Amino acid sequence: MNKYIGRYGAVILGLMSAIVISACHAAWSKGKYNDIEDAGIYNTAQSHETENNDMIMETDSESYDSEGDSTHNENESQQSAGGQTATEYTAPEHMDGKEYNNTHKSIESSMSSKAAATTRTSETRQSASSVDNNATKAYLVRTEVRKVVNSYEKIKYGATRKNITEYTYEIYSDDSRKEVAHKSSVVIDRSTYSATDDILEEEAEYNSVSYADLWNEILQCVNRFRADNNIAAIVLDNDLCKAACMRAVEIDYSAYFSHIRPDGRSAFTALDYYGCVTGFRGENLAGGQRTPELVVKAWEESDKGHRELLLNPKVKKMGCGYSYSGTIGYPVWALEMTD
């Protein structure tokens, strides 16, 4: 009896152990497969979400690829490359490498064509805009100068001193104007100058006496120059000095530097006024020199007849004139010479 109990007991224990082991194995297997399935579902959902995002992004840029995974791989490769233009592609299982590369080359060519077309369209619009702007842009027609009298005053002997600003404008085709320069100056309007010989006489005679020392210095310079050229010396004449001073005064106050007098008469009518009627007469004028030596040197170095008059052997007498009121802006010198 004990023999059978021992034998069957061992069998029963073996069966019970097998049942327990099978149950544990089944439970373990069920848990393992569920974990894999859940992980697969999660990964698949994430993959779909990523594909949709890629599709939206590519659609916005007008370059959607029907192979969603390929587009996704391309985007990932571009990002990992740090923005580099070279991209490494992985072909899908249903395409070989050659077919896949040709497909992507076609897509890239299409994208480049669209970009080029967009660029050409932009350049065309910009060019057309430039043409329109040039067509309507105002162009320079002429330059205009306007003088504005800021102030004026009557001065001695009737002339008018004016403070003037001169404006320079550019005038354009649309009638607009632009100031490009301006400058201020003082001018003498001699149209109102009214001095006669009788009026000038007083100042002319005053100057002829007041500046007598200057006349002697000029005479010495002239005679030295004549001596250097073997020409006889000359002398001063009081009436010629008065006539020369009359000429210097009227030039100074009328600001009319000429051998013609302000009223249009010849310069020699001043000599006539003082009775200096001779067979030969000549006049030299100068302006701006500060000393007798400088004014004679200017005449000596001139090629406009001044030098010839100083060395003319016919000349026997001379008279000098000077005036500096500040009206013309510099000292005025006059030299009258006769035989």
C-alpha cells in the first residue's frame, strides 16, 4: 500500500508542479506581448503625428512629397546637418536607390524652377516700378539767379550802397525749385551818382594838398624808372594833381573804374576843367596798392600801355591823385601826364 502511495504521490506532485509552471509561463508571456503591443501603438501614433506636421509644413511651402516618410527623413537630415545644403536620403523599401534619387532630383528641380520664376517676377516688377518712377521724376530745366536787396543807403555824391544776397536756384520740370547756393555782397549803384565837376572840385583840391607827400614819392619812383631806361626826368604840376584827384574821387565814390567818367565823358575833360590843354595827354589808373612804390611797380610791370606811358619821352609833367573813402573797397590812384 505504501508502495503505491509513494508512486502515485510522486506523479501527483509532478503534475501539480507542471500546472504551476505552465500557469506562470502563460502569465509572463501575456505581460510581455502586451508591453510590445502598447509600445507599438504609441510609436505608430507618434509617427502619424510627425508625418502630419511634416505634410502641413511642406504644403505651406508648396513642395509636398507624397512619400511622407521620405519627407520626414529629409527634414531630419537637414536639421541634423545644421542647415547645410548637402542632404543624405534613405530610400523607401518599395524603391531602389536609383529610382529614389531620380525622384528627389525631380522634386528639387521643380523647387528651383519655382524659386527662379519667383525671382524673375520680383525683378520684373521692380524694373517696371523703376521705369514708372523715372517717368514721373522731375528733371532739371534751368538754373535761375535772383538778387535780393537786404538794405541800401545813399552815400556821398548820390550813389547808392546796397547790401545784396544773390540766390541760385535749380528749376525742375514740375515747377519746383531748390536753392543750391547763395552769397552776400555790397554793391554801389552808380545810376544815382550826380556829382558834377564843380561839386567834386572841393574834395579834389583838398586831396591834392593833403597827400602831397605821396606825390613826391611817386615822382621819385617814376624818374628813377625813366633814368634806368635813359629817359629824361619830369616834374610835378599842381593843376594836373587837382585833375588827377578829381578823377580818383569820382572813381572811388561811383565805383566806376574806367577811363570813361561816370557821366560818360572822356577822362581828359577833368584836365580841361583845370585848363591843362596840351598836345599830348595820358592817364594811368590803379587800385588796391597801399604805397607809392607798389603802385609805380604795378605800372612798370604792366603790359597794357602803363609802362609805355611812364617811359614816353614826350612827357614833361605829371600830376597824381588818390582817394580812399571805402566806397569802392580799395585805394584808388590816378596819374595824369602831359607834354
